Amino acid sequence: MYAAAISKEMVGSTVVAVADSKGSIYDANGLDIEAVIARK
């Protein structure tokens, strides 16, 4: 499991950006981390 998903589950954090070697995405309102992981 990814750290972002664990952090959201444990403490309710909001992920606003993610990046890897192919690019990045950002949303000031927060990303749907489960959808991001599924898309990856």
C-alpha cells in the first residue's frame, strides 16, 4: 500500500499532489488517492 493511502486512512490527511518519473498531478482541493493508485 502507498504511504498516501495509509496516511489518509490513519489520520485523514489530504493529498494534493503526486509525482513519479513520468510526470505529476496537482489539485488544491485534494486528489482521490484511490483513483490515482488505480490509474497508476
